[in-house]
Amino acid sequence: MPVDSVSVVADALIEVAPRVARIAALVSVSVYLANVAVAFGLVEKIAGLSRLLTGPANLPNEVGTAILTTTASTTAGYSMLADLWESDYLDDRATLIAVVINTFFGFAQHVFTYYIPVLIPILGLEVGILYVSLRALIALAITLVGILAGALLLSEANFDEAVQLDPDALDDEEQTPKERLVAAWDRTRPTLRRLVPRLVVVYTLVTLLVGWYDLTAITGSADPLVALVGLPAAAVPVIAVYTLDTTSGAATIAPLLGEVFTPRQAVATLLLGGIISFAVSTFKRSIPFQYGIWGPEFGTKVIVVNTALKIVFISLTVVALLAI
């Protein structure tokens, strides 16, 4: 390998090292705590709440725990689901449906950390609340689709109880708390051996590719979309900025509210920006995260399902919003 290439790869590794270390640490803690919760029977204790999700979808209680965890941390929730999938507790179909159900809870996390403190003040109450409310309804609709899919497509054949830690069996063996913690770690270690190296490889490759290619060229596809739905021409630069940074996109459209954009047009513009931004965000964020968590083959399935559902429901929302 030429010296320049080695230097570029080394720089990429240095750039991704802090991010990968942070994610790997969170994944390690999340997966281990999930297995500790199973070993001590804690999953059954909170099953009443999670069963509201998992019961209708024919999914086990552990999936509900992972989904509820997503409200606090997307990485932690996905890591728990990945552990259930990696261990063959859930098959591909059950895992994809669990990921779809996860959508609203992943959105809910950002309501209090980003939408309320940052986006609504920039857009103003009317436009900000309308935008956030519609995004919440879109996420909820996708989650309900997941629950319906589980009700129709899943059964006990889609998960294997034999591979999961059994707290009742540990009770029968009279295992001490220390032994349960060790059993949880033994259950966690194989997952981490697969996940962490994958995170390093994928994040490094994506960092290299982002440095070589101009992803902003994708935003040119906004022009025909804007013309198709009848938005003002000023929507094009707003969408272009929004594609690269959500906060900057909101700040760009804010001064134009009332003069160039009606509240509904402004929200439709931001939603369209969300559709266009999937191309950039998929490459810069979704691929490294999902491939790192699931591997390329299943990670691609997760990205395709997530993106397709979001595009469909956002598109329907834009059409309905502008038709009112």
C-alpha cells in the first residue's frame, strides 16, 4: 500500500476512534445490563408495561424492554435488539418487525433533547409545534404498522427461548448474584466480539468515502420534488441546507415565514428536506451505525425497511398537508 494511502487510512482511524470507542462502550454496557436484567428476572417484573407493545405483535417481553430503552438511548435499545438477534433468540422477520416498532420510541428520545429546546424556538410555536406533531404522528404510524405486521406475521416459531438466559433455571441452580453476573457476561462476550471490530471497520470505511465523494450533489433532486408539489422556489435552497444540517435548515426558513412560506408550506418544505436528506444521512450515519450493529447483510435490510416506511409516510403527510 502506498505511503499516502497508509497515511489517509491512519488519519481516518484517528478520526473515528473516539466515536467508535464511545459507541462500543455504550453497546457493551447496554448489552451486558440487558443480560443482567434477564438473569435476575427483572424483565418479567416490567413486562406489564412492555407487553402493551409486545403482546399484540407476538414478540417476547425482552423485545419490549429493548424498545422502551430506546426512549433513553437509541444505541442502547438497538444494541439490546442486536444481542437478541445475534444469539438467534429472534429470527430476521421478528427482528425487522421489532425495529419498525422501535421507530416512535427512537423519535420520542429527541423530542426533549432537540425538538423542544432547539427546533421549536427557531421555527416559532405555530410552525414548530405543527412540524414536531406531524413527525410524531409519522413515527407513531410506522410503529403501529410494525405492531400490525407482528400480529399478522409472527408466532412462537420466530424466536427460540432455549438460547436465552432463564432466571427460573438459575433459581433452581441456586446461583448467587455474583454467579448470575458472570453468566450475564458469558452471554454478552460473544456479541461484543462480533460487534466492536465491525464498528471500527465500517466507520473507518465510511469516513474515507465521505472524504473522497461530494454527497451534497444529491440535493439537486429537490428541484423536481418542489415543482411537483407546488412549493415556492425558495424551498430548494432551504431543502439543500436542511439536507446537510437540520438546525441550519430550520434557521434558513425561519425569516421567510409569513412572507414567502405559509406555516403549512414551511412544514411541507422541512418534511421534503427530510426525504432528500435520507440519501446523505443514510450514508453518513445509518450505514456505519446499522452495519456496525447488524453487519452489512441484515443492516441493509434494516436501512431499506426503515427508509422505505419513512419516505412513504412522510410523502403521504406532505400531500395531505398541502391538500388541506
